[in-house]
Amino acid sequence: MTLPAGLLRMAPWAHALLTEVLQPGGLAVDLTAGNGRDTDFLFRLVGEHGRVLAFDVQEEALQATASLLEQQGAKIRSGSLKAGEPYAESGIYLVHDCHSRLTSYLSEPVPAIIATLGCLPDSDTAFATASPSTLSALRAALELLLPGGRLAVICYVDPSGRATEAEKVQQLFAGLPPEYWDVLHFSVPNRQVAPTLLVVERRPR
């Protein structure tokens, strides 16, 4: 595993831990496409024969993600995927829907899932993720994980230091039975406003 430079940058830590469980030709999910960087990372791991489903409620975010991925040679499959449609072919499937509806689009086991929650620095708080839909999405993601699979969740807090959503995610993961789940928590205890990272692994049977 290649360790990232800069302790406060959580995305490289998340990527490094997902790299260990995602193989070329595999299937991965980005619950929050955003600027497309996590989707691009997943595509680089699964390659041209793999599949990535990327969710976002903002059409602009999906367009930005498509633009970034097309530059890398990714095959974008027919715009936004619709619930119930087949997605057996390789490529990137962009889903213009709430991530809480994950299981409407996917039922097969997944080795790697990522989500970036809250508001990224200097972004519009109107599009911050919301706790009820987030928790529904994460519960669905946990159900879909393969044994040995991992769910990485990066949580940002707003400038006021409120971390309500992050706290709820931590509570959800802290309550997972240890005989079935392992949970890793990265935090920055000497800073009030800093992202955190939680990585959940379904224990192999």
C-alpha cells in the first residue's frame, strides 16, 4: 500500500485502502460522484473491462464526472442509468438519483464502495449530503459488500465545526457487530474542522 502525503488528506488514505480489495475487471460504487475524482480512481483500478456505478443528485456533477472520465478513455454508458436497467457491460454508469436508492440499481455483491459526505471546502452548502438519505445509503452499501470488501466514507464538516452527519455515521459504524465487521477510523483530534475517514470491512466468512 502506498501511503499518501499529508496526514489531513483523507481521500488518498481511502484510495489506498480500497486498492487492496479492488481488482481489474471488478465492480465498484461511488455513492457521491461530486467532482469525479473518486469515480476516476475506481475506474483506474477496474480498468476498461470493469464497471463503476457513480451516483449524484446534481446533473452538473455527473457531467463533470463524465468529462473527466472521457479524458481517461472511459466508456460512459448511455448517460444516466435508470432503475432496473441492465448494466452487465463494462464501463462507467452515471446514476442521476439519490444514493439512498442504491439497491434499486444494484443487487450483486461489491468489493469496494466509496462516499464523500458533507460539504467539500469552498463548495455550495445547499448541496451538502443529508443524514437520513446518507444513513439509508450506507446501510444498503453495507448489505452489498462482499466478504473482505470495504466501504470508505470521508466526512467533511462545515466551517462552524458542526459534525452532526459525521457523528451519526460514526454511531452507525460503531454499532456494527464485531464478529462480522471491522471498522477503522482516521481523525485529526487537534483540529476542530478537519475531515474524518471511516473504513468498514465485512469480515471474511
